[in-house]
Amino acid sequence: MNVENPIVLVTRPVEQGLAFIKRIKEKGINAKAFPCIEIQAVDLNESLTGVLNSLREYDLIIFISANAVQHGARVLAQYDLKPASITTKIATIGKATLDAAVQIGFDVTISPDNGFNSEALLALGICQQKHIKDKRCLIFRGVGGLETLATELKKRGAQVDYAEVYQRSKPEHDLYLSRFELSRDWLQFNISVITATSNESIQNLYDMIVAPGKKDMLETKLVVASRRGVELAQSLGFISIQCAQSAMNQHMLQALEIELN
């Protein structure tokens, strides 16, 4: 491997991955996309139709990711509902989610200044039991997302429903680098660091790369975005793992630079 010309492998979905690669290249670092998650829209179903028909009955709408915002807006548009027309209080988790919501036109009134996860939102006054008890909350998310936020809100007395507006899956086809070529000649690609911002992307990467390249992949430095990511990566056999402060581009880039220096 030529350590003087390191390459960063970015496993984010296509759109987010290309934005992160742009940030990396602005630092003079070479990076390549290898999306390990594909984001797909979901069709309107009975569950989605039900929550959309009763949207005005909710006290709080929560978007947990930029994907939730974008696909949520798409679903709302099918009901001729414009983001700016929604009068229910809207909360977001993370700066990227907030930025996406504001750009699309949602009137976001609740977003943690500190922290980038569900725990940060749960720490806000509006989510404490005396304020959230008996309130109806609607969480926009992907199919099969984490239950942490909903579970805790329910413990505090809230009624929680989901609007699952997109789904994540392992890509069936490679748009950029080939999983076959990476599996066959991993070292020839001069990959110094892998970045993965979710447990699903870590697991999919592990599943997509096979022997003989898998051993070399597991010996490559890995930057993840959470302690859960560290735990999963360790269980899969990754040897060198760095945990960024969050999945935000800024924090992933900071951790990446530490690994490269």
C-alpha cells in the first residue's frame, strides 16, 4: 500500500456519500465512494395513510434524519400537504436533519443545540414527563429504525406513532467500485481508512466483501459514528476502530484526519 497517497473509502448512501467525499477532497485527501446502503422510497400503505389522515391531531412531529425529512416531504406532497402549512410543533435530531427541514420549508421549533442523537432531544424540557405526558408524537423515520426514542417517550407518558417513509437495503449493484474487485484485490486499491456512519453500513460492508479481500479489509482502519458502531465492528473482527463524535460530516472528518496523521 502506498501510504503517501492514502484513499478513504466512504460507505454512505450515494447522495450523502458524495457530499462527504467533496469535504474530504477539500482537505487534499483522495476518497472513493462504495455505498453500502441504498435508500429507497416506500409506497403509501395503510399505516402511512392512517397517520397522514390524522396529522393535525398530533402534538409533536419528529424527524430523525435528513432522509426522513426528504422522504417525509415527498409523502406529504402526495396528500397536497406543503411543509410550511403544517402547524404542529416540529422537532429534528442533528444539524443535517435541521438544515434539510429548514431548506424544504418545515417550521422547525425544536432542535437540540448540543448533541446529535435521540438522547439530546430527550434531554430537552419539552420532552420531560410533565410536558410530554399524554401528548401524541409522530416520528418520521426509515422502516425498522431504532426504538430508543419512542420507548423513552412512551415511558414518559407520550403516545407515539411512526411514519416510516423510506427503507434502507444492501445495494444489489455497485455504482462505483466493484465489490468483486475489492474482494479480489483489496490492497491494490490503496485504502487507508474506511468510514461508516451506521451499524447497517458496517454490517453490509462486511457482508459485501468476501475472501481473500475480507481479511485485508478487517485490518484497514475504520472510522465509525457511535459506540454501537465500535461494538459491532469489534464483533465482526475489525482491528483498528476510531469513534467520531457523531455522524456529522464535520465530526467524521475530524476523526478521519486523526487516523491519517
